[in-house]
Amino acid sequence: QLQLVESGGGLVQPGGSLRLSCAASGFTLDYYAIGWFRQAPGKEREGVSCISSSDGSIYADSVKGRFTVSRDNAKNTVYLQMNSLKPEDTAIYYCAAYRLRCIVVITIPPDGGLYQADYWGQGTQVTVSS
């Protein structure tokens, strides 16, 4: 079965850290730009980060300096290390695979615009609260 599966979410206090995983099965994720998106309660979906072999990594301004995306090709998995978490980081986090440049992926509008992911994960909940 072709799919992406996110894991690693949970409840963490402000200032804490979480490491999210995006594992691909049935396809090789290194052939794609892997974007991380999130949707918080009452807010629209936003791009968080993206990584690809050609573009390296890119981040939204809201998470620069706090989040780091990486890839382990041997495990066919992309990771999102989230440090110094804030309550406003609370959201469902999704990963998605695109055949696009990362600069495009991270700016895809909430409704998807004209772009469609090849694969989406089911999402993992991140809650930052005292």
C-alpha cells in the first residue's frame, strides 16, 4: 500500500521538544519534496517546512530557528525536530509528498490552490500546553 504515516505527536509543555516522523511505504520519498503542514484549531492550514534532495530544507518564518527537518533515506523517513515549542504550535501536523520545488510546496494556500500532493499522511496531534 502506498502511504505516508506520521508519528511522534503528543502533549508537551511550552519550551519542550518533540520529534515527528513521516515514514513512506510503497514508494521512495527521496524522489519527492516532502512538506510539513499544520492546522491549528480555528485557523487555516499552513506550510511549516519542506525538504528535497535538490532544494535542501526550507522553513516558515514562524518556526525558523526552532524546527529542523531531516531525511534518512535508508529508513525512507523524514523527521521534523521541534524545539522551543510554543502554545501557538498546537495543531495537527501532516506530511505530504509533492513533485514540486520546496519553495512552491511551503507556500501552497490552505485550499491547495492548483497543486495536489501525490501522497498525504493521516496527521499527528501536537499539543503545547501547561
